[in-house]
Amino acid sequence: MKSSSSEAVMPSSLSSRASASLADSSSQLAQTAHKPRRNDMAWRWLFRAGVSILVLWVLVPIALLMLNSVSTPEQITGWPKTLTPALSFETLDFFWHYQGVISALGNSLLAAVFTMVIAIVLGAPAGYALARFVFPGMNAYRMIIILSRAFPMPLLALPLAVIFIQVGIDDSILGLAMVHATLALPFAVLITSSLFMGIPVELEEAAWLMGCNRWQAFRRVVLPLAAPGITASAVFAFVISWNEVFASAILTVENRTLTAFLVQSLSESPAEIKYAGGLILVVPALLFLFAIRKYLFSMWGISNR
């Protein structure tokens, strides 16, 4: 009878020990699983905080520029600042009708469009060649493209100004666009080459088997897939030309762009005039980005809503 009772006690003790060990192991697993979740949450909040700081770093100056451009001079120079100032469009109206502003704005648009066209027409074929062909000196060619961005603008603008005077295209939008294209071409070549590398060559080979030549395969197969990246290259070229100041001031006299006009004609103007000029300079670039946003969103994998 004693042996049977001891045998009955032993399984119960073993089961209790087993359940205790299982409980301990499950609690340890829960703790180890909970720690990565806490770490993930911490990194997630840190990432969100960093993104928020970057967004504020970009948007706050633009918001202040827009706010000051529609404020009165007293509100701009006064202190303390008010969150809801009285709107006044007199400064914008005065700047818009200032002599030379509209022509300078048109020159900036023409120079940016010409720069964009030159950069894409020359940069996309160069990027395609780097992505699809192997030729002697390819790595050196790629390095030269990268190093071309290391040269400062004065080093390029002054010799080109002498050449343009000799050729007869000085003080012209086309000559200025050619200078801006030298700044934008490296970006266009590198962006399009990496883009074409990501498109499988088997798609072109399938088009060749179906009777297309290389140009037809590029136009019908590769180009639609590469359109978002080419659009990104166009955006870079447009923004580089739109914001460039030094070459615009050196190479143009009568055909000033808006940036050169603002620097040279309004350098001694009051603060409210400068704010209005900054707003006029920012708005066209924002409208251009808004117009092509669907191509940028498709490149980034974001649905266009």
C-alpha cells in the first residue's frame, strides 16, 4: 500500500516540476520576445522623430518665406511676431510689376527647360551605354563623369564665357543652358545607368526575337519602364538650372535669369521685397514638381492618389 501511494505521489511531483519548468521557459521566451519588440518600437519612434525633424527643416523656411511675403513691412520687422498676421499683397504686386521681373522669370524657365532637354538627350544614351555595353575605359569614363562634379562653377563659367564670346552665343539662353547642362549631365548619366541596370536585359532579348531592332526594343520596352527614373533626372536638371546663380550672372547681361536678377538688382532692396522675390522663385519649381509627381511616385513605389 505504501509503495502504491509513493508511486502515485511521484508522477504528481514530476508533473508539477514539468509544469513549473514549462512555465519558466514560457516566461523566458515571452521576455526575450518582448525585448526585440521594445527595441523595434524604440527604433521606430527614433526613425519617425528623425523624419519629422527633416520635414520641418525643409518646410519651416518655406512657410516663413510665404508668410513674410504676404505680410506688411511693419509685421516683418516688428517684434514679437504674431501667428496670424494681416495679409497684404501690396509687396507681391509691387515686385511682380517691377521692371525686368517677368522677362527674368521667362529666361529662367527657358534655361531650365533647355537644360533639362540637353541633359536627358545626352545623359540617357550615355547611361544606357554604361548599363548594357562593356567597352575599354568604361570604369575610367564613369569616374570622369563623377569627378566632373568636383570642379567649381567659376572654373567652368569663366573659360566657357570666353569661348561663347568667340563663337557668338554669349548672353544667350542657349549658351547658359549648355553651361547648366554640364552640371546636370553627371546626375542624369548616373541615375539613368543605375535605372537601366535594374531592367532585365531578357526583356530586350525577347523583343529582338519578336522582330524588333535595338531602337524599337528600347522605345517600346525599356523606355516605358525607365520613364520614372528619366523623369527624376529631368527634375534634377530643372532644379539645378533654376537655382544656379554664378554662371547666370557671368554669362548674361541683357538676358538675366531670375536668380541673377534677384542677386544683382535687389541686393539693396528692403526685406519684404526680397521675401516676395524668394516666393516668386520658389513657386514655379513647386508647380513643376507637382505636375510630374505621378512619375516620381511610381519611381518610389507610391500610389498616386
